[in-house]
Amino acid sequence: MWYAIVGTDKPAALDRRKSARPAHLQRLEALKEQGRLLLAGPFPAIDAEDPGPAGFSGSLIVAEFDDLAAAKTWAAEDPYVEAGVYASVDVRPFRRVLP
């Protein structure tokens, strides 16, 4: 089943986000290679493709896991969590309808 993982950044987390990004992307690439990643990306803190020093307000990942517990475990081990980027992480089932 698909699960939506929404991480909400702590204030002033941009430097921590940049430092942890390579490890974060490596985990996403692994999901992609396994055919389990639907989409992933950050929420710019301002209405701009490149928010610059304004940074990001969080991230969205939609990926396939065996169950909710597996999705929560995967999310809890994300490098952004370990680096203190996220203030909170919400994981919930997602039903793909379109496209």
C-alpha cells in the first residue's frame, strides 16, 4: 500500500537539511530502484522554485510499504529526522487515484 510521509521542518533547519540531504536522497533512490517511490520533494518556504535562504517548510514522500508500521519505521530512520531537521513527521495511508 502507498503511504504519505509529511515532515515539517523546525525553524532555521536549512543548514541541517543541506548537511543531511545526500543521505536522505540515497534512501529515496533505494526506494526508487525498488519501484516503491511514487514521488518525493520539499515544500519551499516561499512561493519560489528556489527559495534561497528562506529554505523549506517540510517534505512530502509517497512510497509503498508493507504496512503502516513499516512506513513509520522507515520514516523514523530518515537522515532528516536524525539530523534534527523535522519538528514532526506524519505518516498515513495514501490511496492513489490519478493519474
